[in-house]
Amino acid sequence: MAQPSSCAQSSNGVADESPNMLVYRKMEDIIARMQDEKNGIPIRTVKSFLSKIPSVFSGSDIVQWMQKNLNIEDQVEALHLGTLMAAHGYFFPISDHVLMLKDDGTFYRFQTPYFWPSNCWEPENTDYAVYLCKRTMQNKARLELADYEAESLARLQRAFARKWEFIFMQAEAQAKVDKKRDKIERKILDSQERAFWDVHRPVPGCVNTTEADIKKSSRMKQPHKTRKSVYGLQNDIRSHSPTHTPAPDAKEPVLLSSLQIQHWQTQLDRHRLKMSKVAESLLSFSEQYIEYDPFFTTPEPSNPWISDDVTSWELEASKEAGQQRVKRWGFCFDEVLKDPVGREQFLRFLESEFSSENLRFWLAVQELKKRPIREVPSRVQEIWDEFLAPGAPSAINVDSRSYDKTTQNIKDPGRYAFQDAQEHIYKLMKSDSYSRFIRSSAYQEMLQAKKKRNKNIPFFVIKNMK
Amino acid sequence: MEPQLQGQVIRQLFFLIGATSVNSILLRKDLCSCRKGMLSSPHQNTPRHREILCFLVEMAAQPSDTLATLKTESETLKTKLEEERAKLHDVELHQVAEKIEALGQFVMKTRRALKGHGNKVLCLDWCKDKRRIVSSSQDGKVIVWDAFTTNKEHAVTMPCTWVMACAYAPSGCAVACGGLDNKCSVYPLSLDKNENLAAKKKSVAMHTNYLSACCFTNSDMQILTSSGDGTCALWDVESGQMLQSFHGHAADVLCLDLAPSETGNTFVSGGCDKKSCVWDMRTGQCVQSFETHESDINSVRYYPSGDAFASGSDDATCRLYDLRADREVAIYSKESIIFGASSVDFSLSGRLLFGGYNDYTINVWDVLKGTRVSILFGHENRVSTLRVSPDGTAFCSGSWDHTLRIWA
């Protein structure tokens, strides 16, 4: 298979490829397998009324081949992938402009590598005009322009009114060249050319697969590779990609290397867990939360999106915490902190133990981190006065190291001034107050109370049934 | 001692001193007059500081010698890191997952279709009220929907096309968006339908290239952004001041996600350099990085427990990385999937991973077993964005076919 020389392979192989190229390469690998003489799709010439149809294969051939060779179980999936490959222009139906795959006897033909999208085609409208013009010169009923093509031609004639004579001449020249070709060869080439334009000027309503994500476009627009002219007309001057201004000068490389080394060293020093432990942890987490996952356990009374009934959302918003919700607080400390009702219950519990200042401090510092930067210094002072200053009304107990650090931080107040103290208090609450909360009668009652209510019909059976 | 050797020793000593000073200045903020570290903020990156640093480092040795040695050292450390990571790899996740039951068939259908965008939908975000959605598109429009009723509640026209990022504020009272304008702007949502939202627009973030993602950090007052200029940054909404910037990616940063923890201060980002990095928001340092993808990383999302995250890439795979094991622990791929994954998200329990792909489909993966559970057809062009709702009852996908679909 001839590969056009403009598609140079980078020395790193895959490494430097733009994302689109990666996909094209994969599709081309599949095409290569499809065209393999031994294991590929059988290509044949079909005799039809008064003529031969060269070099075709049927839609169902493709689907069957894909299911067998690409490990696809589902026919729908094979059809979908096949349609995508057709839409990108790797094979096409010989008698339809719409590029899609049908699982029946419809005939398809492979596209010639010259026209493959990996050649970075960006054909100009002038080329399209030449092509449409050429088509009108061919006196064959089956080559008549479709409606949308006729409209395009009219539009282009208006747009290129001044150049039209030149375009017409080009079209004539192309038509002459075509006439000289062998009849069968011409049939094949005509269909391939038509398929090329079906990709780059698709039927209205069809997806234009040449559209690119603008974030990646800078790497796809490789000026020396992009081919804009199909019929040898003047190339336009390359323009800059809209998303990329030229990269700033490379930063001092020695500095960057030193930073990299620092980075690797920090990562090397980090403590790692064994895979088996991690896997167990992931499994148990999923297991624990599966009853809360609406994709596995239908929410009470129903999933609003399916039943159109918002009761479950209303229940969630109410202050009443259902048993399932209460149970969740027992999973870990963070669950209590996340749920506003959980926080409230925990606060009440702490108040009963006269240690609510810990939670209030923690909440205040969380709040501090969310304030606009302008308010930070005053809030820091307020929190200090309330919780940490000597003689503070809600004095909290922090270790001396955190206390000293915080005293330092206060002098230059920032959002993280209380970070150490907050971490210490968090650990304290988690290891001490939280475990007592979960074992407390108040919590257990909430857990049981709902259970009692959920217990249904009292169990006595009337046995005198004769 | 030979004079040459002497010279080398002196040079090495000098370099050691120079490098140590470089380290101190970079990492100890109290030694230098600017608040944040040296290279953390391009706007406060005074030329004078850089000059001093460069002078110190360059003076210490021959630039070409040192660069080569440094590079080799860097490579050696990197290889060593890979070795260390591999040592604890005693079993595969899917092997451990063999003991749990396989998932049955799921019935997931489109429950709502949101039509109204005039061009490709590029980004979406859910409101905390579990029913509202903000979405942005290529034609510059940002629309706020009540997805439950499919009504459009607000619409804003941005002055630029390709609005690639949008986010809903936690309070539900504002949305942020940006794209080719290199900025992130915040629009307060007013209850008055007739009010022109564009008039109250507030420009917050300024980058030197397109904005690829934005996210509020648990409060209406701060926004985290990522950009095509290779950096991420944290901004104070009210003043527009940059609070912290994050440098480390070698190419465009395409996505980011905040850690779900109550106490955490970290987020993960992914970029065109095939790397995903975990950052400490307080110090601006990259604390962990992973480089196993073969192409751009389009989307990153934390596992619900915060101990792991998934990434979707143009190499047609999604991968799961665990932060405690410090490595990639699963790859989600199939021979028949050749188009890139543009967007990923987890179900509430983390058992399912939903991936939106450039082949117009959504693949649903069993996270633990590594197998595909379901493939969802429906969109007529690329799926560009996908998010699970805050309570996990549904997920929404946005596509280049101009529509959004709610699946449950």
C-alpha cells in the first residue's frame, strides 16, 4: 500500500502523534487486516445488468468480519464502529452519498490510501467547485448532481464569479484526463473521489467527521503536512492556529532539571501501600456504599428521573434523617461532617459533653478558608480571640507545637493560619469524640427508632383456618 | 591534586552551595520578600529574583556539563521510583475482585433530552440541588436548565466562541464560564428573568491561553482553573486576585477535579503531556504524578472516597490510579474501542465508571472487575462532557450533536 511521503513518521513512533492521528492509525490497522488476502473480507467483481461492478464487498460481509476478528459480540456495536469508519472515509457505499454501514447486501468499496484522512486533507472550496463542475460535464444519469450538490454548485458559482472561467478550464482538463482512463478503473476512481467529497462536504444532516476539537487543532495543523489542493490549484498561505501563540522561550533548563529532581525525590520518599491492601479497601468501600448508589439500590420511594416524582428529594431536604442516612454517619467521621443534619446531631452530643468548642473551631476554620481574601485578616483575629487567645471564651486544647506555630501565623494572617491547629483538633475529634458519639445512646436511639418504625405488621398468625 | 581535578572540585562545591541556596529560596517563602514561592505566580515573578537564581546556578558550573548530569540524575530517580512502585504490586485489582459477584444487566435509558444549544455542547455542571444544570457550547451560549422539567431558566451569551468550561457555584446563585477568551468569568444568577445577566459579569481568572476547566472550591468565593498555557490557578472571586498557581505540566492542562474530602486541600489535573498530577492547594506543589497514558488526558475524576482517581484519554483507555498504592491499578479498554474518551465520572459507590467517548457512545465499566457492563447509544456526534448528579440518581452527557441527555 503506497503511503504518501508527506506523512513522515516521527522517530518516537506513537509518542509525538496528535490525538487524531492515533485514531486514524488504529482505523488503518483495521483496514489493513480487512484487506488481508487470507483473513480479510473477500473483495469481488459483481456482474450486474449489462455491466460489471468492480471491487466490492457487502455490508453484511463487513459486520461478520468485525464480529469475528475484533472481538465484538453485539451486531449493533459492529454496525456502529463500521459506520464511523465509513464516515471517516475508509470505505463507502457505492451508490449512496450518506456514509453509513448497513448489515445487508449493499455494496461497499475501499477508499484509496491517497484520499485517507491521515494525509491531513483540508480541501479548498475552489477544488470542490472544480469537482462539481466536472460532474456536470459527464453525461451519465447516475452521475447527476444531488440536490444539495446542485445548491452548493450554485453558491460556489456566485462566490467565485470572477474566477469561474479558470475553474471551468480546470474542470475541463480533469474531465479530459478522466476520459482517457480504462472504463473499470474510471468507475472505481470516480466512486472514490465522490466518497472523498462526501467526507469533506457531507450531505446536510450528516456528521462532518473532519471537525476538530479546537484544543487539539494546533497539533493537527501541521503546515508542511496539510494538503489543501486536490486538483493542483494555488495553495493559500498558512495562517496561525487560533489557540496557540508561539511558545514562550524555554525556561532555564538547569533550574527545571533541579526542580524535577526535587520532585522525584519527594515522591520516592512517600509511603506506599501494598496493592492487596488497596484492592481490599476499594472493594469494601464499594460494598459499603452500594446501598446508597441509586444505580444499584432504588432510592425511597423512587428515582425522580424515572418516576417523575420528587418525593425522595423532598425527604432528603427535610430535617428528618431516615435510618439509612443515620447509618451512614457510622461509616467514618467525614460522613458526619459532610451531612448538615449529622453535624447538628454531633454538635448536640458534644454540647452534652461540654466539648462543643472543638467542632465549632473546626467549622469556623473551614468557613474561614471559604471567605473572600479581603475578610481573612479580621476573621483570623476573631477566631483567635474566640478559641485560642489566653482567656478565650471557648478555649480549645492544642498541642504546644501547633500552638506556637499558630501564634507565629497570626502575625501574618492567611487562609491557612490555623492549619496545624485544625488538623490536631480533627484528629482529636475523630479518635475520641466521634467514637463515643457512635456508641452514645442518642445515636443508637436514632438508628433504632427508624428501625422500629420500619418493622411492619406485628407477627401473629391467626391459625384457625379450616 | 591535578589542577583540572582541583578546578572540578571547586566547581562542584560552588554548585552545591548554589543549588542549596536555590532550594532554600524556592521552598522557604519567609526568606524572600514575595508571599508565594519563587516561580509560583507569573504575575509576581520579579525578573530580579530570577536573575539572581540563574546567576547562582550558572556561575557554579559549566552549563552543558551540569545540565547533562542533572538530566541523568533525573532519569535515574524516575526509574528508581518506577521500581519502588512496582515492588508493592503483589496482585491485580481484578484478581482480588474475582470473589465478588459480577454485575447484572443494567437498564439505562435517556430520561430527558435538553435541546436548545445551537452548536456543540462542550461542558456541563450540576447544581447542588440535584436538578439544575449549566451547560456551555461552541457558539458562546451558556444555558442554565432545570433538567427535571427541561426548561431553560437562564441564558448568557459570552463574547467569545468555544466556551470550554463552565461550573455551578455551590450556593446555586452563580455560574462561572470561560474558553477562548482566556478568562474565567462569574455571572450571578438573578431571579428576575428580564435582567440582563451579562451586565453583572465579573472577570476573575486571567490566563495566557484558553481556559480548559473551572471549578468552585466548596465556596462561591474561590475558583480553581486550568488552562492551555500549562498552568492551574486558584483565584479569589471578589478581588480577582490569584491566590496560588500550579506549575508542572509540560503542555496544555485539559481537566481538573477537586478531592471530595472534607479536610483535603488537594486536586488532580490532567494534560496534553499525558501526565496527571495531584496538587496541594496550600503550597502549590505537585505531590504525586502519574505518566502511563499514551496520549492526551481529557478528563480526570476522583473516586468517591478520595483515595483514587480515574482518567480518560485520547488513547481510548480509561485508567484508575490509587493514591495510597501510588500507581495505576486498572485499565479500562477494549479492542473495539478505538476512539478517545473525552469525559469520565463515577457512580456514587464508585462501582461504576461512566465514560463518554469520541465515537458517540457511553461505555459503562465495572471499576473493580475491569469489564464493560454496558454500552449506551443515543448521541449523534462526539460525547464531549459527562457528569453524575450530586446524589447519584442520574448522569448527564453533553455532545457535539447540540443536545444534553439525562440517563438513569
